[in-house]
Amino acid sequence: MPRRRTKTLAEAAPKPHQKVCEAAGCRLPGEFRAPLARDRLNEYRWFCLEHVREYNKKWDYFAGLDAEAIEQHIRADTTWRRPVWPLGGRRSGGPHVHDPLGLADDAGLGEKPPPKMDGSEQLTMAEREALEVLELSWPLTRADLKTRYKALVKLHHPDANGGARAAEEKLKEINAAYSTLRASENVRAA
Ligand SMILES: [Zn+2]
């Protein structure tokens, strides 16, 4: 079992200065980058979280590749990322595909966890604590996470608690937990 690499939020979302989401009409900070094209992975567009998700969904990363080429991309991906595809032996070396946004997952090819494993054994200590803070159980989908987060923010927002210091602290804790799980590769996209 390869050592799991945990992405920090800072890695997943580098903080550029003064970037604004490129989606039409959106004024949120453009904190998340998306590659321009498969053969131009070092050139980026910048979006807010909502719009980078949308962009990734629409963008067919594997367009124009045949099955063998797609598999090669996926194998290369597993050399630095948790191998989510049961493709047998891993090959070291080979092309290095940087996939910080889980684009391969968005292509619908990463939805096959090994049998009899719910993924919880992969969770880091931070992820387990985050689940506790948000009072969530495993397994968890991104949709569940978002719904729970929104509910908790409403409940603990200082504005809804007369600006109470305790609410502010609790909200910070909730935000940190949400960031941890939002950046987690263990949380299913569905
Ligand atoms: Zn946006």
C-alpha cells in the first residue's frame, strides 16, 4: 500500500493575488486553477470553487484519446496519487500527469473502490477529526458535506448569535473541518 499523500488546501488552491473568477458575471476570488488543455497543463484559467467544478465537468479531459492512451494517463496518475483504479501492477516512471483537481474522476473513471472497503481506512487523523466536528459519518459524498456545512454555518454564524465570540470560534472550527474534507480525495464526488 503506497503511502497516502494528503493534499493541503494551500496546495489544492494556491492563493494568487488579485485574481477574479473567470466565469462570466462572477466576482468571487479566482482561487482555483484549471488547466487550459490536456497538452497545455502548465497554462491555467482561474475560477472560484463553484465555477472550477463546473469547468472541470464540462471539459472532457480524455477527448480524442483512445482507450489505451486513457489507461496510460491513469496509470501515470497513480504514480503520485492514491491509486483509485484497480488496474493491476503499477508502473514506475512514465509520463507524469498533474491532476490536482481530480479531472480523471470527473471523467467518471474513478468510481471503482476496491471491494469490501468503504475507504474509511484511508482517512487521515485530520479527516477523522473533521468528520467529528461536522458530526458526519462515513462514507461521505461531496453533496452531503456541502449540505451539512451550509446548515452548520447558518446555525453558528456570529450574525445569528448576536456576534458571540463562541459562535465565531465554532465557525472557524467548522470552516477548517470543511476545508479539510473538501480537499480530501477520500470524499466521493457523487
Ligand atoms: Zn466564479
